[in-house]
Amino acid sequence: MNTYKYKIKPDVALEFYKQNGMEVGFDPAALNGVLMIDAPDEDTAELMRKTFTDIRMWERTNEYFDN
């Protein structure tokens, strides 16, 4: 398995929340996040990602993220 990493696009995520009548309960300027998917290949990672998130909120990254 390979690990595919995506980082949040804050402006897109906040707009999605707003369009769906939701509000964040924290300072929006602090919005950050990393999505990690273990998959055999990038195409499968994309398909998996589509099942549980709005993919427009995330961009692929090769940055290293420490726990």
C-alpha cells in the first residue's frame, strides 16, 4: 500500500460549509487539516477519497507530516 496525502483548501472548505448552511465553531483563519489515504495506487486513492469527502476541499501534497 502507498500513502497519499492531501491538505485542506481552507477557502473551498469554508465556502462549502457556508453553502450548506453550516458554520465552523472556531476561528476560520485557523482551519487546517491533512487527509491520508492508504491505497494501492493514486487512482484508487482518488476513488476512496470521493466516498467520504468533497474532493474539491483537498489538494494532493508530497509534504511530510509528522504525527
